Amino acid sequence: MYIELVKYPDVFLRSVSKTVPFPLDDKTSRLIKFMYKAMYQHHGIGLAAIQVGYQKRMFVMDCTRSQTGEKVFINPEIVERSEETIRDNEGCLSSPGKTGDVSRHIRIILKYQDENGKEERKTFYNLEARCIQHEMDHLDGKLCIDYEKGNYSRDKHKSQTMVESDFRVKSDS
């Protein structure tokens, strides 16, 4: 089964995701498994719920080559960032063929909940830190293609109109 992703210029990608209540219902637990499947199918290292049509404040990530490090982050919040940043080109599964020149912190501390609602606090570095910041942008309606010379600018694609699609029929919002 091929899993379709929400793609730019769909205006749904600009939506701010909503807090996930606990305990998780069956639909949300199934969505997490679906998100892992979609992330691996599209050869990604991270995927936010908004990219599969749900306005839920969560994302999945696996930065290993062996696809054995899958993890879900629910209601995440970056509580600390390093002063040091690094600028690099980033791509996105929701905007194939496009990249953004993005400056990201090389170390972050993330507070989040796991599938059982347990609050976690963990430090991430380098690729994992970059991936988390990318997915956190999705939760706030930002895209990596909006960055230019390392800085975010919502006006970068102003000349291109965002469009609505019928993709959101799956959405529960």
C-alpha cells in the first residue's frame, strides 16, 4: 500500500498542530504505526503528523541506517538550545525537489511525552537535533523551504499561492 503525503503547496502544511491528549486513543496509536510506515516508505528520517493529514502535535524519527531506532515524540517542546548553529541545505518529504538553506542549533534539549504519556527530557546532537528542529517547524506550520541564508522568512514563497486540497478528508480536525 502506497502512503500519500500532504505536499507543498497545500495550505494544510501551514496549520499549527494541536496538543495530543492522554491516554492515547486507538486511532492515535494506529496513526503512530502508520507514520513509521510512511516515513520508511518515503526514505525519510522524520515525519510529522501534519504530513499525513492530522493536526496532532507529534512526530516520528529514526536517524539510523538500519531502521531500528524509531521513536515517537508527543507534545514536544525544545527547552534549551546551544548557541552554536550550523547552516545546511535541508530537503523535505512534503516538498520533493526543493531545499532550504537552514541554520539549526547543533544541540537541543527536548521535553516530550512517550506513547504512555510519560514525560521525557533528553539531549540531542547534530543530525538528530537538526531533524527534531525540522519536525518541530512542521508542528508550527513552517517549512524548510521558507528559509533563506539560514533565516526563516514566511514571505519567501509569497508569489506562489498555497492551495487547498481534498487531502484533509482523513483529518480529524
